Amino acid sequence: MRPNIKNIAVLTSGGDAPGMNACIRAVVRTGIYNGINMFGVLQGYQGLINNNIIPMDARSVSNIIHLGGTVLKTARCLEFKTDEGMDQAYANMKAHNIDALVVIGGDGTFTGARRFSERHPVSVIGIPGTIDNDLYGSDFTLGYDTAINTVIEAIDKIRDTADSHDRLFFVEVMGRDSGCIALRSAIACGAEAVLLPEKATSLEELIRTLEIGAATKKSSSIVIVSEGHKQGGAYDIAKHVKERFNHYDTKVTILGHLQRGGSPSSFDRILGSRLGYAAVNELLKGSSRQMVGLRGNDIQLTSLDEALTAHSFKLESDLLEMTKVLSI
Ligand code: ADP
């Protein structure tokens, strides 16, 4: 039986990711299609506490599917971690008669959603939106594919100049705890080596790889470094390598926040649409405290508990082995 849900709100929280707008659009329009009153919360949980809640209609999400960032804005909100903050957020939701919440974000956002729904009678569905691809229960998170494409575009340009000058480039990409962006970018760019937070790679091993490349007449080398690599960022690694290996002129590029922006790829637009559509349909079926995610080519539910506790090592080790073989 369909639960008595009449009003649903959607928010984006934590780090923004390309594809969030496609997802917001899908949430709002699926709700309206089903006769639900839809609301948008501005600036994540902070907006719930500050009563920054606006009604949304089908036209309020027109022409946003192709935009990066999030039209609802996002924020990090420490107040939501307190009981008082959660109670204020709930009071504001009640004032708008909002029965259910769709949250788009990463593990912090899901932790907040889980605690909130334990404390107050609110149905919640989480949508994995983060460029880091570090959530259990979805093979791909929203924004990850676009971020990799952005990295690839940048590194292709770096390769042109590296090759012209016989240079060794260390390129730092995002991923404090997750090497997913680094690993897939390494494959797609033909990087000579990749350093990940999940795997200890010794400098000796790295230098050996670079020496073999130089001996077999590689005219340039690119090493992708995850920002969370245990031996330091790209500048640290480059400095250590330069002390012992001076075959090439060595340069460093930090890609930084450009990885978060840009128009979402077709994959992220479609994923965002599918996840948003599924999130509202699940709420209307009575699901709560669940995450909708992509497994294989199916949208499936994972409880927030499982998504949060099973979250951790997601790196595809077979792909790591393959990068070594293909970069000889
Ligand atoms: P992400 O969702 O991208 O992982 P954060 O870790 O910054 O980003 O989390 C986003 C927001 O989720 C935080 O600013 C906070 O409002 C909320 N949040 C995170 N952890 C908790 C928690 N333990 N209890 C309540 N809310 C939390």
C-alpha cells in the first residue's frame, strides 16, 4: 500500500558533484508526476535548520540538466550534528508538512540522514553523489565519470607538452581516501605509473618503472598521484624522485577543484536521472533509510547502515595490475 506521503523535499549536501542538477530535476519531476508537492532545501542541512525551503514545480528545474554544481547549493553544516540542530530542522520540515527527504551527497550526508531518521519520523532516501566513487552499494557514484573525463582532458594536454620536451610529469588528482579517480584516469591516459591511497608503492618501485621507460626510449612519462597517497602529494613525490632519477626534466601539476566542475557527462546525466526517479518511486513504495545505487545496469537499494559500514575498499585491483602491463 502506498504510504501517506504528500510532500517531499530534496537537498544536496557535502561536496558538489556534476550530475546533481540532473538528479534534482528527476526527483522534482517524478514527484510532481505522481501528484506530490515538491520542495527544494537550499544549502543542504544548513537550509533545513535555517528554514531555507522553497516550493519547486516542473519549470523550476528547466534547463539545468547540463549544468555542473548544484542549483540548490550545498554546504557543510556542523550544527546538524547536534540534537538541537536536528530538532530545529525537523520543526521546519513539519511547518511545511514535509514527510520525506531525498538527500544527495556522500558518506557524511548519509550519516546525517540516518541519524535524523532515527531521531524523527521522516522517511529518507540517499542518492550517492560524490566524485570520489567511495560508497558501497553503487558501482558508480554521481559525478565520478565526469571528474575522470575532466582529468583525462587535462592530462592529454599535459602529455602533448611532456612529449615535446622529454619531461616527467607528476599530476595530482583528487581522492583523499579513494584512488578510484587516479586509477581509471591512469588507464584512460596511458599513465606510466599511478600512486593510490589504498596501496603502498615504494619510491624504489616507482623509480624502477621510470628507469625501464627511459631505457626503452619513452619520450615522456606521466605519474598520477592521488592527493591522499601516504608518502605525500605530487610535490613531495616529485622532489624525492628527482633526487635519485634525473633522466627527465620534472614538472608537477595539481588539478585541484577543476575536477569538481563542468557539464556532466552523458553517463552522469543518465545516472542522475535514474537515481532521482528511483528515489521518489521508492519513497512512494514505503522505502526509507535506504540508498539507491547502480549495480551492474540495475538500480538497487542498499540500506544506509550497509552503505556506511561496508564502505571502504572499493579499488579494482585487477585494473591496477592491468595499468602495469599496458604502460610498458
Ligand atoms: P559528504 O556528504 O560529501 O561526505 P561531509 O562529510 O562534509 O560531506 O558531510 C556533509 C554534511 O553531513 C555535514 O556538513 C553535516 O551537516 C552532515 N553530517 C556529517 N556527519 C554527520 C553526523 N555524524 N551527524 C549528523 N550530520 C552529519
